[in-house]
Amino acid sequence: MKKVIVVTGGTRGIGKAIVYELAKKDVHIILNYKSSDEKAKLIKEDLGNKVEVFKADISKREEVRNLIKFSLDKFGKIDVLINNAGIAQEKMFIDITEEDWNNMLQTNLTSAFYTIQEVLPNMIHNKSGCIINISSIWGITGASCEVHYSVSKAGIDALTKSLAKELGPSNIRVNSVAPGIIETDMTNDYTEEELEEIKSKIPLEKIGKPEDIAKCVYWLVDDNYTTGQIISPNGGWII
Ligand code: NAP
């Protein structure tokens, strides 16, 4: 039977690359996004029956419930959940407002609490599941001027490790993929100089591509014996 895979934030960057990489398999993909209707439509046109698109703000419980209900009504099961959608913001800690803080945690961390709680009854019933959370190296090392972002990603990694322990007996694997710097809209504010400076600190001397992360996710989807791990494709930036 075809695997059913939900990918949040699949219209751009890493999520879009994940959708295209996984579409090479014999699968059904539910691509979630927040506002890029035109981008979602183009991907749907390109990938046809392999993909269903569903607009939902994953920071809102009710919209997540609708996303998962749509997927289950359509296909009867969810084999793989990829929590990819996220936001970033650069600000000095002292300038972060309560609204910034709450928005960051709600979008990057609480959203995974929602999606995972919604898919779990089905995965537990099937005694099978794979959950992949896209975190970040900043969750591991912490980042200056991105404290709330780093906290959200460290939270995701703790969620991954704790849930892997709790859900292992139900044959549900939970892992984080924690990218280094990847060329997407999220990082297009960097100047050429800043990028050169970053590259000089990366042993592989290059910025990552969304496809580099997608390949790692592709491998994890097929794996059987990896759980509770924080896998970090980062060019060797942190070792
Ligand atoms: P991106 O290019 O900015 O794309 C973000 C995606 O998330 C879009 O599809 C967007 O949908 C969706 N999204 C944002 N907020 C949403 C919400 N509330 N509900 C539903 N969808 C939402 O970002 P990216 O660089 O690909 O990042 C993807 C993930 O990788 C994020 O979790 C990010 O933290 C992580 N990451 C990125 C990097 C990097 O260097 N780029 C490094 C480490 C980790 P719309 O198109 O509809 O807005």
C-alpha cells in the first residue's frame, strides 16, 4: 500500500524540496502551507495525483485538526508526518516582544505538539509511524540574536527525544533533522560578504541546498532502526 505522508510548509524552500524528493516514491503526499496559494497550485499541477494541497495555519489547533482530518478522510491513514513549516526572526533578545516570542514558539514548537497529537491515534492504531521534525543547528548550539528561534528548535529536539522513548514500543520512530545554513527565502537576507564569512567556517566550504535536507529526510522515511536522533546536515559547521 502507498505510504501517506503529510508535509507542513511544502510550498517553498526545504519543504518543497522534501515534497519533490518524496514524490519519487510511490506515495500520497499532503502538502500543507499557510498563504502561498499560487505556489501550491503550481506544485499540484506539476505533481498531479501524487499531491493534495491543504491550506492551514499550523500555529492554530483547529486548522491543524482540519489538516489531519482531511488527510485521514482522504486516505484512511498517515504513515509519515514531517513537521517542516517554520519561521525565523533576527532580533536582539532585549528587543523581542511578548508577541514575537509567542508567535515563534507557537509556529515552530507548539505546532508540532498539535500535529503529533492529531496523528498519533491513527499511528498507534496501525502500530507504525515515522515523525520527522525539522529543527536547526541553532537548537543545538544556540544563536545570538535568534534566542526565541533557538529555544523553539531546542524544544523540538527535546520533543523528538522524549517522544522517541514514549512511542518506540508502538513502533513509531521520531527524529529531528537539524540543518545548517540552507539557501531558501529564510536566509536570503544575508549579504554576499556574510555568506562568504559563513562559508569560511564550514569545512565543506558551501551553503546547503534544500535538496541536501530532502535527501536526508528521504532516507529517514525508509529507515527502520533510527529513532530519537538529531541528524544535522550542516557541511561540518558544527562537529
Ligand atoms: P521558507 O523558505 O521560509 O518556507 C517556509 C514554509 O513554511 C513555507 O512553505 C510557508 O508557507 C510555511 N509556513 C510558515 N508558517 C506557517 C504556518 N504558520 N502554517 C503553515 N505553514 C507555514 O523556510 P525554509 O528555509 O524552507 O525552512 C523550513 C524549515 O527548516 C523551518 O522549520 C526552518 O526553521 C528550518 N531550517 C531552515 C534553515 C535554513 O537555513 N533555511 C536552517 C535550519 C532550519 P507559505 O509559503 O504559505 O508562507
